[in-house]
Amino acid sequence: MSPAAVTGRARLPRGEGAWAWLAAGSVALSLLLLGGLLTLIAVRGLAHFWPASVSLVELDDGQVFAGRAVRELPLPAADGASGGRERLYFTGNRDLDGHVWQWVEVDRIVESDRPRELVVMERLRHGDFIGRLVDVRPAGQTGARTAEGGEAAWAALQALQARLAAVGALRGERDDLQHGVIQPLVRRLEKDPGDRAAQRRLAETNERVRGLQESMRRDVVVLEGVDGRRLLLTLDEVLRAWRPNAMSLPEKTGAWARGVWRFLSEGPRAANTAGGVWPAIFGTVLMVMLMSLLVTPFGVLAAVYLNEVAHQGRLTNWVRIAVRNLAGVPSIVYGVFGLGVFVYGIGGSLDEWFFSDELPSPTFGTGGLLWASLTLALLTLPVVIVATEEGLARIPEHQREGALALGATRLEMLTRVVLPMAVPAMLTGVILAVARAAGEVAPLMLVGVAKLAPQVPVDGEFPFLHLDRKFMHLGYHVYDTAFHGDDIQAAMPVVYATALLLVLVVVVLNLTAIFLRHYFRARHGALSRH
């Protein structure tokens, strides 16, 4: 064989083999499945806020109902023949019909239309109403005439919208008084029942709230179902009303954006199947921030001790193995530990020492924001220790030797040379800790999360941040809404929307830490080049 042939053969690229293609295919498949999952969650969750059209359906037996088509499924076939299809409608009107969902065989539908005058009304109780708006009038007035479409129906809806805006302002003032004035005064009187100034102000505020309630009940709404049954509602029971069949695409887009904003800014209603998730967003972010502030210094100090201070022997290796094993302990075990040590142990002792007047009602001897943050800090501590120690191990030894040779003490060498260079690794540990803590649910069920806590644990009352209060969490909100709700069909869109929001919150927190890590890595990389 000639040397040229040998040289040519040597220059041929060597194949990567089947294992490389298998690894690349696995990664591509994983990314595809992840993208599909996020797309499913986003589509199902965001579609919940779209004002879908309402159909007026007539069946072959003469039954007439109005509802929003949700989905369609095939019926099981019998004797080899086609089974047809059935369609699920959301019909609302729970207080009139006793149910809000109706399955209908598509073959039984005689006529389906979308009249423009059909109104969807969101209420505080009994869910949505679907039907016709008859009149808006002062309470006690009679003789209303049905607004059967056209300008009359539109004028009635415009009058309702204007009055609902005024009632919404009154409702907001009432809620501010209840949460910002009445509740602090009640807590103040529980501590000092003889406080006459607090008693007088509480009585005045209660009188003001009663006046607001009466103002919201001065007008009533007359509604009519498609079967002719009538319903009277006071305005304080109505939140919003719209005519989806008469809305243009820009109007529906605006309504969708307002629905998303309400979901992000309001509190939950109707056993968490309606309303928003603002308390859960706030509770999740606040708990993760407190957890990060607690776990970072302890994790960094432990890693520095293991890598820079401790004698590298068998005992240190055993400690490292124990730390890595702690990262694999089930999270519910940490929840039991937090319940026994933090809540009942430390919290019970704090109640006996500083809050004995409140006993037997516990202050810190029950689940709360502080104990939940400490439990998750303990849960994520091994992750921060391992990531930080690996970052410290990657720092070249000549960096330490050069600092010591220039006359720096070991403490100065650690604080001014080693730790700044290890900041990217520390932030990597924090990123992993945030990603795990934000999605944990099992330990929180034992140490402080609540099904419903409409007030966030931060307010204008000293000490402003109330670590003893229970809080809401997005992960637990998803779990509770999906498995403990009375109406799973109504709960599923909220579950999808909350799951999407939880993913976005974790992504934003992680991106913040990633940005900081990149900044410190670029900064210390530039310093090392100089």
C-alpha cells in the first residue's frame, strides 16, 4: 500500500458510532416532549380566558338550552355500526338547573344558532349565568320589559356595565376597609380588649362597611334563561357581563388580556376554581427568596470548610458522601422533620417564652412562612454545598499560592480571591435550589401552606413581614384544585393556567440567577486575563 493511500486513510474522519446518534436522538426527543408539554399547558391554560361564543341549541325532543361547546368525543360503537359523537356544553345557571355541564349527542341537535343578545354573566355565587338580560332597575321597582335583542338589549347591557363599574369601586373600598382596618383592629382588641379608641374606630368602620353593602344592593338585575325562567340578582352579586356573540376579534382580545390580568392580580374564589392566584404568586416568590437567603450562606460556609479548611481525610470524605446522600432523601421526610423540629419544637418553645398570653392559640407553634422557608432551605442545602464545593475545586491552586506569596492571610485569600471566583458556582447551586424548592408541595403541606389565604403575609402593620402566617403556593394550588375540587371540569382550565404560571415563575427566578452568574463569570474572567 502506498504512503499516499495510508495518509489519505488517516485523514478520513472517524465515525462517532451508534451511541452518539442514540444520545443525540434522546436529547432531541426529550426537548420535543418538553416543548409539547409546555405547548399543551399554554394552550389549555390561556384559552380559559378567551370569551368563547355561546350557542343556542335545540334538540330533537324540543329541549332548548344555551351553552359553550367545550369538547367533542366519539361514542362507543355498537354491533359494528358507527357510534356517532357527543359534545360537552358548559351551560352555567347552577342555581336554576342544579348543574353546569351537559353532554349531548350531536345527532340529536336539530338547530344550533348564536344569537347576539345572549349574555354571559360572572357572579360571586353559583358560577356563570347564560341567558338574556331583561332589565337593570332600582330594587323594589316592578314592570320591567324584556330587552329582546337590538338596541334595547345593548342599552341594557351598557347600563349594567356602567353600574358594575361603580359597584366594583364600592366593593374595592369595602375590601380595603375589611382587610386594612377591621382585621388589624380585631387583632389589636384581642391583645387589649379595653382599648376604647380601637373599639370606637371599629364600630365606625363597620358602619361604613354596612353603608357600602347597602349602596351595592340598591339596584337589581333581571335575567331570563332561554327557557323563560326569570332570575333577580342584586348588583353586589355580579362581577362582569358580556355578549360574546356580539364581540369583534379586537374586543375579544382585549377581554382576554383583562382576564389574564385579573387572574394574575386577584384572589381565588369558588373553592379555587375561579378568580385569580395573586396570593399564591406572592407566597411562592416570597418563600423562594427567603429560602435562598437562608440556604446560601450556610451552604457556602459548609462548602468552604469542606474544601478549604477541613483536613482532607477519611472523615471529610464520609461527610461529603453523607451530604450527597441527603440530596436524595424524599422531600416528605424533610416535611416531617420540619413539622417536628421547627413547628412543634422551636415554634412551641417560642410560644411559651414570648407569646404565653396567646396560648393555647399558637403563634409560631403552627405552620407558617418561616418554617416553610427553613424546611425548604434544609431540603436544598446539599445541592448548594455540592455545587459550591465543585466550583471551589476548579479554582487553580496557583491562585491561592500567588495570594499567599504576596503576603495575604488565609482569610484574605479566601474572601478576596477564592470566593469571588467561586460566585458562579454558588449561583449555580442557588439556581438548582430555586428550581427544586419552587415546585415542592409535599413538605409544604406539613409546615405552613394553606388552601386559601387571601391576604399576603406582608402589610402595613408592624413588623410588616409576618413570618408566622400561613401562605398560598402555586404548586399546592394546582394540587388542591385538581384533586380536591367539586367540579373537575371547571377546575382543569385553572389547573393548566396555574401550572403554566408556576413554570414561568421558576423560569424568571432561574433567569435572574443565570444572569448574575454570567455577570460574575465574565467579570472575574476579565480580571484573571488582566
